[in-house]
Amino acid sequence: MLTCRWRACSRISSPRSLCMSRPTRRWLSTSPLRYNARHQNPSSIRMEDYPCDVIRNFSIIAHIDHGKSTLADRLLELTGTIEKKERGLNKQVLDKLKVERERGITVKAQTASMIHNYAGKDHLLNLIDTPGHVDFAWEVSRSLAACQGALLLVDASQGVQAQSLSVFHAAKDRGLTIIPVLNKIDLPAAQPDIVAAQMQSTFGINPDDMIRISAKSGIGIEAVLQAIIDRIPPPSGNVNDPLKAFLFDSLYDQYRGVVSLVNIQGGLLKKGDKIMSCHTRKKYEVVEVGIMYPEEVPTASLRPGQVGYVACNMKESSEAHIGDTLHRVGAPVDPMPGFKPAKAMVYAGIFPVDSSDFPKLEESIKRLTLTDRSVEIMRESSTALGQGLRLGFLGSLHMDVFRQRLEDEYNASIIITAPTVPYKVIYRDRTVLVSNPTDFPDVNDVASHVKEVQEPIVKASIIVPEEYLGDMMDLCFNHRAENVDHKYLDASEATSARIILTCTMPLSEIVTDFFDKLKSRSSGFASFDYEDAGYQASKLSKMVFLLNGKPVDALALIVHRTAEQEVGRAWVKKLHKVIPRQLFEVPIQAAIGKRIIARETLSAMRADVTAGLYGGHHERKLKHLNNQKESKRKMKRVGSVELPQEAFYDILSSNKKH
């Protein structure tokens, strides 16, 4: 509710504000979340006062939990964009989602513009925030595309982590100017000199160029602002050139449709302009332009080098193609090199707990994907779970965050199937990508004509203290790692030397419980990062589970030959615990093709059919017992075992294989 009111505040000058209730308008007039008009009145911002030479576009890149959002808060406070007293009320301004605040991570990249007076001249600083977790690397890449520089933030107590390496190389490959920043220097465990030496040996950065700060207490933030203006080059562009706008993000507004975030490469963009997309060739009329300050503030225009939002009559989020180039109708331009589309790495089926809730669930997922374009959606049905959707995610955390947002924002009650990865099945005449275990062929059957099965692999990097190296190598080998190598990360012979361990391993081994085991075995000290490394041939099989001889499609798994016995036994034991007993004996089997891997037997409920017999010969009792036995035999032949929804929820609520 708080965010909603703040968002309303950003458009208080619009006609829609006339529809607000009196209590809402009174709240807006007294709330500390209103724009600080005493310092900088947003309506007085004239974009023509900010040519390219006073603009700086930058990102903050770091490993997860190294203080990106806190530093963004301090920069917004020091430039007067938000009031300091807002800190307690709206901590971490750019983390707007409930899941971001609960987990302490950034999921959705945000943009914020700041105005800072330096050397007697106002400068427009555009901060494009980035997530830190490996699953959201796609968000990082598109944020960096709109920048000329980046703050490389490293925790002075934790040192260089796996994601620090990844984002550094991503920024370096794009030619960005990198400003190294050591954060949390006021912590008792901080070792700024040792971490500075790590950064020098790892990144080749001169320690004299590093800025030492504490984002939480505000130490050194002024020096960061000064470095942004002095070191990061201004963008280039000419207002007299044809309009050329780079679309790097989008969001969805229920009143205005799709709102696109753009970086103006050249020309002038203002309300009423007719623009066209280079990708879709569709035409639009600009309804509103403005900057994020940090909420939407309408302006008269957007000029070269500036970063802002544009609202036009774009109704479908699929029309806002990330990496697209927008230009004025009748004045075509050469499109900028775009992005590779986000590639789903993890797939899972999502079903409603109550099958009648499917239309509501489908609508909720469609609304949620308006703000998360990287999710793939397709319909699927299951005989056990009914109608559902199969979604593709960037990683297991991305899947978990999406699930939590469904539950938090739409009150959805859902069942998620075990996560799988996309496999390549190579037939004699074609190659098929399979992400649903139900569609996976029986590779042992000659009639299937399968030549080879390939699985996705990743190049993994693990940074860990030396004393945990043995545990980490053991963990990697247990998850089918290959090409395992390690080297010392620290240049100095410090007592707590750290090692970077690299290897290639199947993606399917990572999406289950690998990260939990990594943190457990390293006492939380290990950091983990991975990147796509293509596909390689593997010995994989489809495992199905039979209840009374009939397969349960929703529980199908794709497993490696070496893990068949272990996974099969673990799952049949799990099923044995959750399936309710029947009036007949139920065999629970794990099968690969026609071969049974594991079995548990669920004993039948027995009624005491001789309880009503008083006295008499034992043959009379035996007759009743034999009749009961024969009836159970007939029942077993024709009876079916239905796995209740509660049992599915118990089995699949965990994302672990065993």
C-alpha cells in the first residue's frame, strides 16, 4: 500500500490525481515520502540544462549482499533526491518488491536519476541498479549496456567473491570505466588492506584508485560522487541528430500499459512524437516522457545521453523488446546491437492446489510476467494434477522468487513439480529440445531411434577458504564435475588464504540442492558463480514411478545412469510415507524403461471379517478369510490408486531430488 501511494505521488500533477479521495490527498500532503520540494522541486527540472558533458550514467556491480542497495540509498540522500529521514521509513529505496526486502536481495534492476552540484555546476547522475545473484545475470547485462561506467563494490570483510569476478569481466568486456570501491570498512572483521591486495592481484587494479567507504554509516560517500564525475566519461550524442533511443528495460502500468526505460543516443524525444520500433516496425505516439527521481517525474523532453522513461500507446509487454532501438517515424536509423534473448535454464510445472483455480492462476502468472520478461510460459496438463503451466526460469533462485511473488502478490496456492533443465535429444533425422520429463523418450528402446542425448553444462567458479578445499572438491565430484582445477586467489601468503576452484558440471546437478550443500560444507564462507558452457553427451534415462503398475506422469524424472539406484530408492520411500493405505496391497515402483530400479510395498488395510463369528469351527473362519483374500486380489486388478493433492504438495514442495 505504501508503494502504491508513493507511485500516486509521482503523478500528482496528472488528471488522475483528481480522482483521489480526500484522506489520500491529505496523506500525500503530509507524508515524508513526498518529493522534497524544499531541496529540488521535480517540476522545475529542465532537461535542456543538462547536456552530455554534465551527464554520468553508471551502475553499481557487486556480489550479492555486498551493499549495493545501501550505497544507492546514501547516494540518493547525499544528492537530496530523498530525505535522510526517509531512511527508516523506506529503507533501500530501489528494492521495491516485497520479496527483495524480505530476502535482502535485488531481483529487478531499477533506475534513479540524481542532481549533484560539483565545482559550481549541476550534474545529472543516472544510477542503473543491478542484481547481484548469478540467476539475474541477464538483468546485469542490460543495465550495463546503458552505462559508461560502473562502481565495483567489494565487501572489505568478505573480499572478492565469485560474482565479483563475473560482473567485473562483464563490465570490462563492454568497455566501461570501473571505479573500485571497498565497502563496510567500519566492520570489526574488515581487512581493507588485504582485500585491496586481492583486488590488485585479481583485477589488476591500482590500490591508490580504490575508494574506502561505509555505505551504512555514510563514510566516504562524497568521494564516490566526486569519482563518478571525475572518472566516468560523459555520454556522446547530438540533439540535432535523428532520434535514436536504446530500450534497455520495461515495466507495466495498469493505466498506461507498457512503460519503456530508454537511453537517448541522439536527437530529442518529447510528448506527442510519433515513434517506431526497429524490431517490430510498429508505430506509437508518445504520451509522456520523464525521469526516475527515484519515482516517475514527467519532463518536457529527453535529450542525448539522458536516461528516462517513455509511455506510449504500447499495450503488450512483448512489444517492448529489450535491446530495441526506437526512432522517429519517417527518420530511420541504424539499430544498435541488441541483446541475446534470455535463455531459460530451469523448467518446472506449476499447478493450482485446487484444479478449479486454474483460470485465476493463469491470469496471475500473465500479470506477473509483464514485469519479468525472462520467464517462458506454455500450457501443460497432467492426469494427476489437472491443467497447469510449464514455466522456464533463469535459475533455481529465479524460480523460487517467482513462486514467492505469486503467493505474496496474488495469494496463489500452487504445486511446483521437480525442476528440470532442457535436454537435447538427437534422433537420426532431427534434434529436439525436451524440457518436460513426460516427453523424454525411452533411450533404451531401439524403436525410439535416439542416437544421443545431450545435457547443458556450466563452467562453475567457487571461491572458498583453503581449509574447505577438500570438502568442496568432494562435493564437486559427487555432482559429476569434470576438469576440476584450483589456484590461490590471494597474492600474499595470508593466514586465511582463499582458493578459486573451477570446474565444468551438468546444470541439472546445480538446480536441486547444490547451493545448500555448498554453504553447509563451507560453513557459509564459499561463494558460487557459473556461466553457460553449452551441451555435452551424457548417459541419461527417464525414470517413472508406478503405483499398482500404473505410471504417475507428474513425478517423471530424468536421471543420470550413476544415480539411478540412489534416486529411485529415495523417491519410493518418500512416496511410501505420503500415499494413504488402500484396501489392497499397493506396489510402489521406480522404473527405467521395463527395468524396475526400486520398490516399496504399501500393505493393505485389513478388516477383521471374523469379528462377528461367535464360536464355530475354524473352517468357518477360514472361509471368510479366503473370501476376503480373493476380493482383495480382484480389487488390486481393477483398482486404481490416486495420489491426493496433499501428497503431491508434500513431495514436490521441496526442490530437492532426494
